[in-house]
Amino acid sequence: MRLRLSRLLDLLERAYGSSDWWPGNSPFEIALGAILTQRTSWRNVEYAIAELEAQGLLEPEAMASADMRVLEAAIRPSGFYHQKAAYISAFANYLTTRHGGDMKQMRETETTELRRELLELHGVGPETADSILLYALGRPSFVVDAYTIRLLRRLGFREDLDYESVKRRFEVALKGDVEKFKRMHALIVIHCKERCSARPNCLGCPLSGNCPSEREYEE
DNA sequence: ACCCAGGCGTTCT
DNA sequence: AGAACGCATGGG
């Protein structure tokens, strides 16, 4: 019997507690964090955001009109800074021209439409789009990442492990509950970093007994 | 001296 | 439709 995803949430909460996990003082800042953290540790993102703040660039219009070299210099610690400067600039321009430079105004648009628009932005893929929708806008759009897929694989799931299928699976299991979406994704990241990273540490794992073969992780 | 980190886009087979 | 690769910095 494979572990049910609603039960997975209970087990993880019991083991790690539930905390508000995505930091940020504004929806715009959270959205920028979603882009800057791509393949990058959160610590380095904090350096970048602090510098953006110091430069007064945490406002959509200010960022949209900022010089690209200034942007690059500010976010350098977060890595891939040529690309990411273009990405956050594109997002700030999109927000300014399409939604009046206001994340609140962005909420007037339907979730599925917003997701389409976000995915059209250069540098915003599925995970980043869903992170913005869920954590910056509070929309019921589950965030899947490499950890999520790896965890499901280790829990014995073998089919439909592509991004959209996994996303749907969690959204159905958690019944569209935004707060559960937030906690589940956060806990999966926390759990996998601690226990279930590239090489799993199964000793004392709160999910022990739910992996079909805890000794044979070839992938 | 490696390996990893809360991806994405491009360019191949 | 997948796999491989570049992008760049900071920390263990």
C-alpha cells in the first residue's frame, strides 16, 4: 500500500513542525526571490535582495527602469547574474505594463490566465511560476521541484512523474487548500535537504517503512 | 579539490 | 520527448 499524499503531510508536519517558510516583506520581493533562487542557495539570494533593497530597487517601477549593469551588480551573489538580471527586469516590466506595477492589481486576473502569462516570461518556468502564484499571490497552485519528484519515486511512485502530473496529483490530494500547498512544498524541501538528498539517510527517517526498498536507490 | 544549491533555455539526438 | 550543457556565486 503506497503512502497517501494527505498522510504524507501529517507525517512531515509531525516530524518537522510547520513554519512559515518563504521569507519576504512584500509579494514583489517574494516573486523576485522565486527567480533569484533558481539553482541557488537561499543564503545567496538574501545577499542579492538586501543589495536590491539598499539600491531602492524593490519597487516594480524602479526595477523596470533600472540600468541592467546596476541590476547585475546588485544580484551578483545569487549567481547566473547576467541571465537573472534580465529575468527580474522582464518580470518587473511585465508587472508594470500588464498590471500597473502592482501585485495587488495582479490578483484581479484568474489563476490559469496568470500562469499562462508568467510562463511566457523569459526565465520563468513551471516551478518559478507556481512559486509566484502560491507564495506571492496565495493562489492554489502547487509547486513541484526536483525534490518532490525524487521523493515520490522513492516512495514507490513509478508513473506520471512529469511536472504537470505530479502537480495535479498533489492538488487533488490536498483539495485545493492553499495553506496545505504551502506547507507541503516547504516540508518536502526541508525533509529532502535533511534526509533524502542526493544520497538518502534512511536511519531515523520519519517516512521509514514507506519506501519500498530503502537500501536500493539507484536513481 | 570537489560537490551542492528551492531552474531555465537552448541545442543536440 | 528526453538528455546534455551553460549559466556563476558562495558554503560545506
